[in-house]
Amino acid sequence: MGHNPSHKLHMPLAQYLVITASYWAFTLTDGALRMLVVLFFHQLGFSPLEVAMLFVLYEFFGVLTNLFGGWLASRIGLNLTMHFGLALQILSLVMLLVDPALLTVAYVMVAQALSGIAKDLNKMSAKSSIKGLVSDEDGGLYRWVARLTGSKNALKGVGFFLGGALLASVGFRGALVGMAAMLTIVLTVSVLLLDRKLGVASFKPKFRDMFSSSNAINRLSAARFFLFSARDVWFVVALPVYLQSQLGWSHVAVGTMLAGWVIAYGGVQAIAPRITGDGRSRIMRPDERDRKAPTGKSAFGWAALLCLLPALISAALMLGWHPDTVLIIGLLAFGAVFAINSSVHSYLIVSWARQDGVSLDVGFYYMANAAGRLMGTVLSGLVYQTWGLETCLLASTVLVAVSALLARRL
């Protein structure tokens, strides 16, 4: 029998590697672009509020993209939605190459909206595709989801560094050209290698099928909404502003710490199966064999632990303890436990999603994720401006508690 090299490219592992490479390349540019926009437009004289406004449509369109993207992917395939996401990111980069005099807030918001759509199409496609490529036996699905999610977040942190380095070395336009060229190469390779039938549902989902009919997935999505609101209510606006205005940290120090935190956070996500126990211990009692991967109880337990951390950080700040030390230690502890929470949730949605039309459930779930980020971002500015960082941390505690209660009945 003749050897068919093209067959090898359609093997699950080869397809997973193509998807992961595309996802990594996209994530690097996503992190770098965010840092480029913040630093460059601050240099142009945009106020902090105007810079923040540049990302509002980015987050808002993430909500819509996850809702409609899952439905679209189940009809046309994850292959096309992933490639459409890469193409949109290239377009958003090219849009910013116009004369700096034309870069108004409204224009950049539109470019960022395209980038937001691109990001969530890419993420939804990558996460959904794993369901059909990886077996759930012996906790395998959990480990692969954790690796993909963790590596993505670590690379986003690397992207923050990359954005600053590119701006300093080749300038704003040079950075955009370089990233657009890299993504064009990645898109071309992916189009050639990725299976065109990936993720196409055997039925044609109707518009109403976008909304999950599974009680477990609805509950998990609600828990995810409050979990990500709880992170962003103090992390997105309140923390960096507090570090600069109250503690006198420089822009470089704040950016470096946040980038380092995201990289460490991604590292913990990638090894979450080892921390939570994925069933690969050498000696395993019979009653433990069914606990190879997380369950709804795992989501509740880790959320309950996370609930304590922002409350303790807030109490320490109110008691007048050294704020730099409290925030650095607190942020690391919060990040580690939050990363495990996120990995457990990411596994559960992929595991529980329907096999046929997986992107519908995953898209609905990540819509809740994006909506939670959007609410957390708005609350972060509002609560911090009105009551300060300590209250943002208390709000985080309440939001995690709600997430834990929702997860308890999974």
C-alpha cells in the first residue's frame, strides 16, 4: 500500500499542532497590539479615559462574536472561523497604518472592534476544535485544554513585552507591518494544512440553537460571568491606576509586573491538572479512578478558596500594612488560585459541550466570559473612582462568592 503523507496532516495530533500554532501567533500579536495602542496613544496625548475607551468596543464585540461565532462555526466549520479571525486581525493592524493625524478615537475604536471579533473567533475555534481531536480517556482532554489555555495566557504576557520592545526598536508603524506580515504567513500555512471539515455540525443549527438548552452549561456560563467580573473589577483599571497614582510606580514597572503576572498565570493554568489531580498518580484506589478530571464540585471548591483572597488583601490594606508587599503577594496568590479556577471551567465546558455542534455551547459560554470582562472593566473604573481599591477588592469577593454558589449546584 502506498504511503499517503496528506493523511498524516489530518491526524488529530497534527491538526491540534496547526491550531495551536495559529492560536499562539494570534495571541502574541493580540498582547503586543494592546500594549502598542496604550503606549503609542498615550504618547500622542490621549487622556487615560480616551485610551480606555479605545478598548470598549473590543470587549463589547467579544460578547457578540462568541454568541454568533459558535452558531456560524457549527454551520461553516471551525476551519473557516479560525481563518476569518486571522484575516480580521491582519485588517485591524493594517487599518492603524494610516497617517497618525487620522487616528481619531472613533477610528481606532473601530479597528479595535475588528481585533476583538478576530480574537474571539480565533479563541472559540481553537477551544472547540479540541473536543473532536482529543480523547477524554485518562484525563487527556483536561490536560490538553489546560496546555492550550495556559500557553495562550503566557504568550499574551510575552506579547505585552513584545509590544513595548517593538515600539522602542522599530516604532509603531514598523511593529504593525511586522505583525501583519507574520500573521499573513501563519494564515497561509493554516489554510493549506487545516482540515476543512473540522467542527461542522451534521445538522444545520437554527438561530435559536445559539442559546444553550443545557441547564449545566447555563449554570457554568453564569459562574464564568461572575468569576471574570471578579478578576477585572480590581485588576483592569483600579490596580494599575493605584500603583501609579498612590504608590508612585513607573509605567515600565506597572507594565512589567502585569506582563509577568499574566505569564505566571498562564504557567499555572498549563499545570493545573497536576495541581488538581488528573488521575495519573502511580497508586490509585478504585474509588479514585472516576476522579481523573474536574467536576462541578471542583469548580465550587476552588471558587470558595478564591473568595477569601481579595477579602484578605482588602483587610490588609485597611489595616495599613505595607501596600507594595500586600499587593504583590496578594496578586500572585489570587492569580494562582484564579488560574486553577479558570482551567477547571475551561475543561468542563469542552467536556460537557455537545459532540455535534460543539462550537454552539463553547461560543455561548465564552459570550458569558466576555460579558463578565466587560462588566468587570466598567465596574473597575466606577468603583475605584468612587470608593477606592479596597472596595474594588470587596466587590471582587462578592462576585467570586456568587460564582461559587452557582458552581455548587453543577
